[in-house]
Amino acid sequence: MENAKLSKKEKKNLLRILIALVLFAAVFIADKIVYLGGVFESPAAWVFPFCLYLAVYLIIGYDVLWRAIRNIAHGQVLDENFLMCLATLGAFALAIYRGVTMPDNIEGFDEACAVLLFYQVGEFFQEYATGKSRKSISALMDIRPDYANVKRGNGTERVDPEDVKVGEVIVVNPGERVPLDGVVVKGTSALDTKALTGESLPRDIACGDEIVSGSVNLTSQLEVQVTKEFYDSTVSKILELVENASEQKSKAENFITKFAKYYTPIVVGVAVLLAVVPGIITADWSTWIYRALSFWSSPSPSPSLRGSARRRATVSS
């Protein structure tokens, strides 16, 4: 249940989304019932609904605006933050234009807020999934043993598990993690193996049974004859898989990474052409700019791709 708990940042983002959702619903319903554009006379009929929707927009999207400005300052323009800001702010501008030219047909503010709200909801679930993965990986990294008690001469010597050779006998006291794979040569005990297998019940073990590294000795002292060196042990292989996961990308993932490099600029170019060419031909600029903005807001980089990149960064860190 620990992994299911929200972090402080996730709670803050969830609260912000809920507040924005409630305010958006209240403004949207009020606009449909009483028509907020009728509060002021033309040509300022758009001002009141604009102020209300802008407040909702800033609550839900101030961080997107800030990231877009910051990335532009660093030379990174064509990312999802820039596209979301351009599409939603463009929708606001188009709604203002319509409000000035057609006071009885003020619309578009709600769509800009709704697009950003849905985007933030998707971001929240992605961050939540990434956080759970991070916690799971952190818990998995705890299975690495810190030392091994090796029987040498008339006593035991605490050494690094990597310095233990095959055939040597190690002593595992109650509460200690088994550092190396081997066979029990003395003692009986119960092992906690849930970090490796997920089993919640302890596993009973006796003389002659095989024992794997990463499990925890619970009840009695055990003497174990090592059968594998540390680099070849179960815990070492698990940790190696985790640590190298960021470098092992599937063919599909490699294709998506290369495709995304050209995808966003192409979409931006197509959206510009969609607004300009038909606008010149038909002289109906508002309709075609609106369609271009709608097209623009949909192709922001895939959340799954961004989530994959974040998970790779999480694992490698």
C-alpha cells in the first residue's frame, strides 16, 4: 500500500486539477445557462467570460506556460509545452476576435481551458505511474547485500560479497540478508523471499537446501556453502538487469525516438499551411485558423514516449 500513496507534489497537482475542474464546470454551466457574454455590451461582451476562463486557465496551466518560456529561452522551442501554449492561447485570441466581430457568438474560451485541463490530467497519471516505478526500483535496489560473514580459520571475517570465493562457507545471522547463492550446510530457518519472488509467506529451509542471495534470514543462524561468485549470483543478475534497462531499447522505441525528431516540425508546418493557404483562397481566416489550432493542439509528443524517457532517466539514476 505504500507505493499507492501520493507524494506531496502529486497531492498538490491533484488538488490543483480538482480546483480547476470545479471552477471550469461552474463557469461553463453558468455560461450555457445565463450567457456570460451578455454582462457587458458590444464590443466588450467578450471581456467578462474571458476573465473567468483566463483565471481557470492560469490555475491549471501556469506551469505549462512557465516551462514553455523557459525552454524557448534555452533554445528548445518545438516541444509539447510550446504546442499546448500556442494552441490554447491561439484559441483565446481567436475567441476574442470572434467576440469583437460577432458579439452574439462568443465561444472558444471553454475549449482552450478544456484542452489544457485534459492535458494536465494525463500528465498527472503519467507522473503517478512514474513515481510508482521509481519507488519499486528503489525497493528493489535494497536487496543488494552490504557484506558477507565468511568462516576463515577459527572465526568469521566480515568481507565484501565480491571477495568471497566458490566453496567457502558463510554465516548468515537472523535478520541479515543472504549475500550469495549457495547450499545450507548447517542450521534450519525461515527465509523472507518476497523481494525476489513476491511471496508474502516465509519459506522454511534446512540443511541441504539451496538458498538464493537477496532473501532475508528470519529466525536462526545458517551456514551456507557458496556455489556462485557474487557477479554470477541471483541478486547481482537482478541488479544488472535493472541498471542496464535504460540502455536496452526495443526496435519500436528506437523508431519512435527517431520519428519524433521530425514529427513535430512537420506538424507545425502543416498547421501553418492549413491556416494560410485556405485562408488566402477563401478569405475566411477565422475558420481556417481555428481548424489549424485544433490540428495543432492534438499532435503534441506522445505521453507514452515522454514517460518512457522519464522512466529510463529514473532507472539510470
